[in-house]
Amino acid sequence: MDAQHEIGRRVARQRRRRGLSQQAVAGLIGRSESWLSQVERGVRRVDSHSVLVELAHVLRVSVAELTDVAHQAGESRYEAGEAIRAAMLRYDVLSPRSSQAESLRWMRTELHRVNGCISQFGTTRRAGGCRG
């Protein structure tokens, strides 16, 4: 998968996570729905840094989150990375009984704890019972 296709995939994922239509996002950045669809499918490149900045702003993510292609499929830094990513992207993690902010704080704390274990032990397998 090339870098442009990965950027488009990330834009599409973030747009869906925010519950935004292609039409809404395209309108907010001054582009057509067709243009955004082509970007998301990797057919068209994001043609300027300023457009990429606008996309990131509308999607409430950093430009780095849209452009970092170091973690393409199959290139996780550690074995459990893909499983952690998948678990954190699950929509049902945000329980209707708890506030979204509390759930996001909990996920952020857990992510920092896991990353600390990885940094300390090198892999999740050796980290075993690491509690942060």
C-alpha cells in the first residue's frame, strides 16, 4: 500500500469516527465530495500541505496522524500493537453508561501504561505483569 492510499484510508477512518459525511467534510475544506472520495480511495493526492492541515483540523486530529505511514498493515513495532489498535478503535468501548470523556481518559491512560511497559521491556511478551 503506497503512502497516498494510506493517507486516504486514514482520512476516511477519521471522518467515519467523527460521524461526518464526505459531503460535510468536503464542504468544510472547500473541496467537492468527488475530490474527497478520490482522496479516500487513494486515486487522488492531497495536493497541498494547507489542504492537509484543513483536513486534520476538521477531523480533529494532527497532520502527523493522517500522514504517518510508519505503521502500515503488517509493520507494527511490536506484536500486540495491532491488537491494541483494533481494541482502541472499537466503537463499543465507549459505554453508554459512562461519559465519552471518562472512557477516552481511561483509554489514554491504558495506552500510556502499555507504551511504558513496551519501552521498559522491549516487547509485551516480556513485560508480562507490568503495571506501569
